Amino acid sequence: MDQGQDLDRRVKELIVRQLKLEIDPASIASSAPLFGDSAEGLGLDSIDALELVLGIEKEFGIKVQDEEVGVKAFASVDALCAFIESKAA
């Protein structure tokens, strides 16, 4: 498994664990929106966002500095992976 796939899996597992979702991490579409009311997304809200930021910071040892970056970075699992990779580089 390459690093990108591994990161994708870790992020999905983190989302499910951190937010105590009762779904299979593999069932989360990498490109689906995490927030909002779209049918294919997870429909997360601002409380979930805070939990997710805490989980990402703890798990990957990175800081999510400002809200605007956070909004883009947390758009989807793909966006989150790209954000984490850019911070880790």
C-alpha cells in the first residue's frame, strides 16, 4: 500500500473514531464533502469540525492555524490528505 492510500485510510479511520460514527471507514468516499447536506457527504457540523481538528492535530502532530485554511482543508478526505501532506513536507 502506498503512502497516499495509507494516509487516506488513516484519515477515514480517524474521522470515524474521533466523531464516534457507526459506519465503516472504507464506506467514506474520498472525494465526498464532509460537511453540509449533500446526499453523498457525511453531513458533519461545526462541533464535528472542532473534534476533527483536535484529532488531526493530535494524530499527525500538525496545527490547523486559521479557519479559512480549515474550511478548504476539511472539504473532503482528499482535501484533508493533501493538507496533511503539505504540512508534513
